[in-house]
Amino acid sequence: MSSAVERLLPPERENLRAYRDRGGYQTLAAFGHNQDLLRERVASVTLTGLGGAHFPFATKVSAVLKTPGPRYVVANGAEDEPGSQKDKLLIERNPHVVIEGALLAAAAVDADEVIFYIRESLLEASASMADALTEVAADGLAGDRVLRIHAAPITYVAGEASAALCSLAGEDAKPNAQPPYPSESGYLGQPTLVSNVETFANLPRMLSDDASSAASRSRLATVTGDVVSPGVFEVDPLTTTLRDLIAMAGGVPGEATVKAVQPGGPSSAYVSATQLDTALTNEAIRGIGSQPGCLAIRVVADTRCMVEEVAAVAAFFAREQCGQCPGCRMKTTSYSTLLGKVVQGAANWELLGQFATIDEFVADMPRKCALIDMPTAPVMSAVEHFRSDFADHIDNEKCSARNDSQSEK
């Protein structure tokens, strides 16, 4: 029946003609005007939210359809996760695949408006999307649907779905307590389908009959940290391992080796170098005690101190919490303060037990988003896997990793 682009990331930006030459918009042509078939296909796709939460896309669509319209679609390209560059690069190089996926979703849920929520600092991505929307309007691909860009604030929490909806309504981009969920009461109080731009980009090929299985599986992974060539790589998660991905990024520079990896952004647990042969599937990464998130993969070399590494993560969450929830303010600030004491050599082993005490204290406190839970996994995994680094600071009041690194210079 239909065909679709097989790879998400072309080597350079594609305009409408180039995208069509690769099979672009053929899935929209095949299913966009057959709503019953489209909804049947969407209900069967094994697509999850690639912004990091991995909530089933079909379940979101089903929830939106349960509430009478008008309905809206929001393609989330805020990309607030530190280190992640996949959404930025996807919009810059291949805006039409995001648009086609969003239009398919809009057709499935009867949405009259599609909003592309792109972080205001991503100027090249916004310009690329604006040019693509101009092409789409001139070609009539969107029909009567309104397609527009909304500039997302640069704060971390602005990428959370309910925070994005607040921004769209002209309010501060801060999370709201859920329920109601965006699928029930979102933009302007109407049912709204909010999903990551990479999620929408996958929809055309996953709905297409003749899309190859390999094409349907590929994901975008960002590699940062202690590698020679940080960047975004399109990989098959079934066959690509963490070790393979680090090699694609040029490996660790110099004589250093891998000490730790965070597979899914700063809220994911660290894994050790013994787990590098893990495939990049969600299940495999969860199987080693971490989370896939948006595959914002940070590599840490053995020249670094894990105490300082995780202290920086805790400081990030303390800085980026929005201030609405007392429990979140207390926990993130306390985590950062405690780790600061360890870094300074002003802590004992009993102090590490306070992390669990803090978690228990805030467990039942109201929260409007998941940020309150985010520091726990990286901190606890660092303590578990790299206890010798903590011993350097607690028992010896010095950092051997930093001292070794400095002595080599």
C-alpha cells in the first residue's frame, strides 16, 4: 500500500521535494482520509513516548478520543533533557517527517490545530520548521488544519506536558498536578495529544505496510561526556550496544577507559563498565537497573570522580525545580547540600543514610511532576557501584580520581 521514509536523519536538511523523493507524505496520502483504517492502525502500533516517559502512544490516542472535542495535537520539541540533541537535529534536518506524523495523529483524533512546541533557543530548528510549514501550506497538505510554532521557555520543567500546555495558554511553563491529564483537559481545557517530536516522526513508517522492520526500529541516541566525537546517532536498538555506541562516538579519549554510563539522561541510574554489552532496547536497559529515557547517554571516564559527577547532577535538579512543591524543594536542595559535604570531605558514612530518610519523608507529599523522584536513581546507583570514590572523600578527605588526573597533566 503505502511507503515511508526509512531513516529519520538524512545527512543534510531536506525540503519538501527531497522528503517526497524518499517516500515522504505517502503514508499521509494513504491513511489521512480514511479515519477508520487510520485509527485501527494507530491502535496497533508499538510506539512509546520517545521524550523519555515511554507511555504507549496508542493509549494516549485512545484517551484523547474518549473526550469530545475540539481536540489539539502538540509536538513537543522542547528537548529540556541535558545532553540530548536528537530533537534539535531531527527538526533541523527532517522537519517534514515530524509534520507528517503530527498530521497523521491529527487526522486520527480529529484535531483542527497542530502546535510545534520548540525551545526558544533552538533558532535553527525553529527556522527549519517554519520553512517546512510554509511549504506544507503552499502545497495544501494540511487541508484546513492550523499548523503553528510556539516558542518553549528554556527551563527544564518547561518540557513536561502540563507545563507545555501552561505555556501555550500564556502562563508560566510550570507543571500542573494530574489528573486531569492532557488527554482529558489540555490546551484551552480541551483533549490534547502531547507527544515528543521523535515519536511523531516514527508514526509514518510504523503505519506503512511496506516499511522494513529495521526502519521501524531505529532510534536516535545522543552521546555526550568523555568521548572523542559527541553527537546524535541513528541506531537499531536491537543490535547496537552501549559499547558500540561509544565506539561510534570515537571512544574515550587518550588512555582513559569507561568508568560509568548514564543511559537515559541525568535522572537515570549509572551503570558500570561491566555492563557495556547491553543492547539499547528499553527492556535491556531496564534489565541492568537503569532507564532508557530519551537515550541521552552520558559517558564518564575513569579519570573522573563519581562523587563530583553525581553532585553536579543533584545540583542541576536543585537548580531546575520550579519551586511549586515544598517536598521537591526540600529533597532536591537537601540532596545537593549533602553531596556538597561529601565532595568537600566534610561527611561521614552515616550521612549517606540521610538520602533514604529524605525519600521517606517526602514520599507522601503532593507533587505536580516527577522531578522530585529524579535525583534518587543517579545518587543511589553512584553510591552502590562506585563506593570507593565515596570512600576517598569520606575516609581520606581527598579525591584520588582528580589527583591522579592532575598528576598526569
